[in-house]
Amino acid sequence: MSPEQNYPAVRFVVRYGLWLAVVAGLAPLFVAAVALLSGWGGGAALVLALSAPLLFLVMKAFAELVAIISDMLLPK
């Protein structure tokens, strides 16, 4: 089997890592808007909104680490 067939999840993260990070960063903002509209209060929405950039950064770093590791360790 070729390396592309052995690691489909790695290939997916390398290809769509930026989009995964963007979606992960926007998800808490969406949940914060739902929290405000459903009456959870401003505290929950504030915590969710403040966690969005951190989640984006963590997912972006994860995608970059997977790309680095796949470039160095997986056979071409």
C-alpha cells in the first residue's frame, strides 16, 4: 500500500488543517450566540467568546505539527 492509503486521517489534517482550525475557532462563537439568545446569561457567552481564539490557535498548531511530522517521517 502507498503511504497515502495508510494514513488517511493524517492526509486529511494536512490538507484541511487551516479550515479545521477556522471551524474550531468559530464554533465557540456560534455557541456563545446561542447561549445569549437562549438566556444562559452573559457569563457563559463571554467565556465561550474568549475561548475562540485560543481554540483556533491550538487547532492551527496541531495541524502544523501534523504537517511537519508527516513531512519528516512518512515515506514519499
